[in-house]
Amino acid sequence: MKYFSTRGSPRELTFENAVFEGLADDGGLYIPQYIPKISDKELLEWANIKEFPTLASKLFRKFIPEDQLATAELEQIVKKSYSTFETPNDATPLAKLPKANETSEKSFSQLYVLELFHGPTFAFKDVALQLLGNLFEVFLTKHNDKLGDDEKPRRVTVVGATSGDTGGAAIYGLRVKKNIDVFILHPEGRISPVQYKQMTSVLDRNVFNISVEGTFDDCQDSVKSLLGDLDFKRKYQLGVINSINWARIMAQISYYFHSYFSLLRKLGKEITIENIKNTKVQYSVPTGNFGDILAGFYAKEIGLPIHKLIIATNENDILHRFLETGSYKKNPKAGVVQTHSPAMDILVSSNFERLIWYLAFKENASLTDLPSSFEQFDSNRKSAKTASETIAKYMKDLNSTGEFKVSSKMLEFAKSIFSSSRVSNDETRDTISKYYWTPKTKFNQIPYILDPHTAVGVLTAERELIKTKEDVYTICLSTASPGKFPEVVLAAINEPSSYSQSKDAIITFNEIAPKELIELEGKPTRCTHVPTNGKKEIAISKVRQIIESVCSDIAL
Ligand SMILES: *Cc1c(COP(=O)(O)O)cnc(C)c1O
């Protein structure tokens, strides 16, 4: 299996090279030539695997050819990647929400949360970045072991921008890794104190935090500009770790499978192919860059019988508006809206390009399904080329006019898989409050504390359950620990609301945060400050200098 760019560059890359390149030179995103489908027999086999790393290895095997990584090697990497999670064999546990005020008995019994925040930085990005760090390391080591004496070792210089969560997860995934340096830019004073501490208290030699005077977009622009300088990119072997990297999407497919099977077990259903297929399960996914939910799309295409994928957005609702109109249009108001769920504050969703490619392909190809084998891909190359041309044009339109519009057929395809909802700041706070202040009389229940991103997903799921008459279980992806966003969570719970049952019940940071986050207080930190006088060019040139000064001795 090879990977190619959504925008039609003729290059076809191995898994390894697609992971190191991240973004294609034509600006496109790498996708696999085909999406392997699993048989009923295999689905049943996978459903009987309870250990998360074992199941994940089987899945990743489908996307990484054996000549790139032997099975034993792959299993070892996967096992190592999830050994840093609280319970490695159930790295992403499924939990039941308590019955909140106003939720019906029915929706209560059918609503679950998939806790993706039990990794080292307490956000779901760990699931992918722990793996990505180990993949980088293993591929570099394999490459360098074969070198002659006078050849310089291959390295990777990771440069990434973060609005808070990605940076931490990347740093924890890459710290102390051989032949890797990591530079993370964040907008000064615009990330939460917990996130700042988490990143800058990592003092390993290969980790460089840079705080840029400006916004997240300024940081992102600096990174894009460095990646766009192809000489610089090659010289320092720049790598990307944001969610456009294929390995991150692949890693995230794993927990759709794991949670689906966990749910059947929790419901006490016997694991049979009929039960797998006849139990209706859908996912509500708090969405920003469309990485997490795109993994759900792949899971469905591989053969997990997912009923629907629900896009939950905050006020940065480009995806919600797209599903309503077929037009993908940047917010006409001034830029990104700052919300209570900052990891979803985006103007456009980068990974959406991958989905659109599939929709365009489906419209063109004579196949009813997407290619699931190399032969099917190979005999549909013409449709693939047309799809890529369509995407290239859309992206050009988006750049020049701020908008592109898909055909009604493409929108119809999208609507058959996805639905969506938009949640405001007030609704986010209300939802957190509601699930904390659950009535204690009828059910002997303990309160559940949602983080703001998860709250967006949970409210979206409730709305979806009200709309449907079908018996369908909904799994809400819980993307962060509430302890990572204490400002919003504590305000939602402590301030008077229509749900609070006590005037003086005050909970504190120490009660909602894992001990590792509490212990960050007082730790020494290291961070390079980059003043910009409000000029982007200054940020770019200073970041460039920092990278050059650290890496000059290793550049080829
Ligand atoms: C990154 C992030 C998201 C958004 O995920 P996408 O893959 O960008 O859609 C949601 N919640 C949290 C807490 C995150 O860190």
C-alpha cells in the first residue's frame, strides 16, 4: 500500500515517507491508495480481542505493509506507545454518564462517554502522538543502522504550532527520542496556565518551547512559512506532528473499534456477528480540525458498522454550515471566535480535505464503494485523478474567495454518513453544570465532570437522540480531562445555575485535576520568548534563527 496526495501530485510514497513528510509538496494531504475492508470473520475475531494494544496492532497492520515494519516490531511499538496510559489494556475506557436533569430515561440508558484522556497529557491527542513519536524513532534508527561511516544520520526536526493541547502531547510523545528535535510555538499568554506549565516544564535536551507574541494563527503562519520553504524543509528535515499527519489519523481509528466492542460487552451482549451488526451505535465527536471524526469515517469504511458520525462544533461552525448548505465557507465575521472549547477554535478544518476527496472520487468512479484493494484503486486511477483535480480547484477557491461549494450528490453522500450540531458557550457551561448537579434521589449516582469540549459533544448527542426514534446507542468522544480546562469547568459548576443544588458547594482545581497536573505547580520551566512588535515576518525570522542555531551542526 502506498500513499498519495489529495491534490494529485504523481508521487506515491511508502507509509514511512508519508509519515515523515506530513504535508505533500503540492499542499495536499496524504491518503492511502485504498481502504482495506475486513470480512465478517475478521470483524468477529477483532471483537473478541479485549486488549487495546493487540486490537490496535491488527488494525495498523492493514495500513503499514510488512516490508516497512515486521509484525513483531509493530506489536512492540504499539505496546510501548500505550504503556504510558493509565490502564494500557483498556487505554480508552468507556464510561456511563449519570442521569442528568432533563435527560429522558431513554437517552440516559443509551448515552456513553469514551474517555480518551488517560494518556500522559490528559487529552486525546496522546493516543496518536505517543505512537507517532515511537514510529519516528524506530524508522530513524532502522535507517541510520544501515549507514556507512561517512554518512550523516537521518534526523527529524519537528516544528509545530499549538493552541494548547497538541504541543503538550507532541512534547510528551517526542521527548528524549534519539535523532529528533521538537520546536513548539504557542501564542504568548493565550494558552491556559495548566497547558503552559505542562509544556514548558519538560526540560529534556531535545525540547524547545517558543512563546510568540501574537495569536495562534501567527504561530501557525510561521510554521507554514518554514515548511513552505522547501530548501529549509529539506535541509533541516522538518516534520509535522499536527493532525494532517496520516499516522495520527490511523492511530485514532483504533478506539472506534475498541469502544464499539466494549459497548457490546458492557451491554452484556454475546459477541456474534448479528449482534455486532444489529446493535446501532453512533458517535458524537467534538470537532476542530476534523481529525478525530475522520478516523471514525475510516473505521466505518473498514467495516465497523457505525450508524452515524455526528460532528459537534462550537461557534466556529464551518462544518455544521457545510452540512446544511453544501458550501464550505470561512466565517464571514472577523476570523476565529474564542470559545470555552479552545481546541476547537478553527477557521477551516484541514482534514476535511481528505473527506472531500473521497466524496469527489465517489461521484466520479463507477464503484459503489471506495476502493478496498490495490486492484480496485489501480483500475480507477482516472477517477482518482479527477477527484484530485476537483480538490485542487476547491482549495484554490477557498484561498481566493473564502469558499467552495460541492455538488448536490457530494453533499448527499456526506449527509448519509454525518450529521452535525453547533453548541454555544452558554450551552457548554450549562451542560457541564447539568452533569455535575445530577439529581441524587432517584439514582444512586455520582456526578460526572465534563471538560468543555466533551460537553459540546454530549449536548450534540442529546439533541441527536431526541431527533431519532430508533434505538441507537451514542458514544460521545471525551477529548480532555476537565482538569486541563479548570477555568471554564469550575465556573460552570461553582457559579449559580438552574441546576445547582447548593449555594455554597465550591469545588476546587485539586478535586477535578489528576495529580500530575496538580504537581506541575512550582516546577521549573524553560521557554524562549519571541517578541514581534506585531510583525509576522519578525516571528518567522526569529523562529528560523532559533532552529538554525540549535540544529546547525546536524544539517546536511
Ligand atoms: C484537538 C482537540 C479537539 C479537536 O480535534 P480535531 O481532531 O481537531 O477535530 C477536541 N477536543 C480537544 C480537547 C482537543 O485537544
